[in-house]
Amino acid sequence: MVVQAYILIQTEVGKAADVAAEIAQIKGVTQAEDVTGPYDVIVRAEARSVDELGKLVVARIQAVEGITRTLTCPVVHL
């Protein structure tokens, strides 16, 4: 079973498009869009487990230059 999540990202001023483009190239990311509102980039990602999702966010996504904060929202099926 695949674990999916939305990752809401705040960036430094003027960095949203660059951050979204770089994150879109990361394995496990299915979509990365720069948006307006309280967050600057919204990412959809998937992994084989919650642990792998956490590693993706912490080791790969948060390492992208220009990110100031992330919020990971796992998808649930009720």
C-alpha cells in the first residue's frame, strides 16, 4: 500500500517557483505547484511507508534551498 501526502511549503520571498521546480524532480514527488496564500508551494508525494515518507520530507524536500517551513498532511481514506 502506498502512503500519499500533501506537503505545504513556505519559502523565502521570491523563491516559490524555483523551489517548486527543484522539488518536482525528486523521486516520490508526483506534483509540485507554486500557489498563492499562506503557503507558497503545495507538493503531492507518495512513499511505500510512513517512515519512507518522513525520510523523503526531511532528507530530500527540506534540504531544498529557499524553504523556511513545511507541513506534511498524510492522505487518509475514511
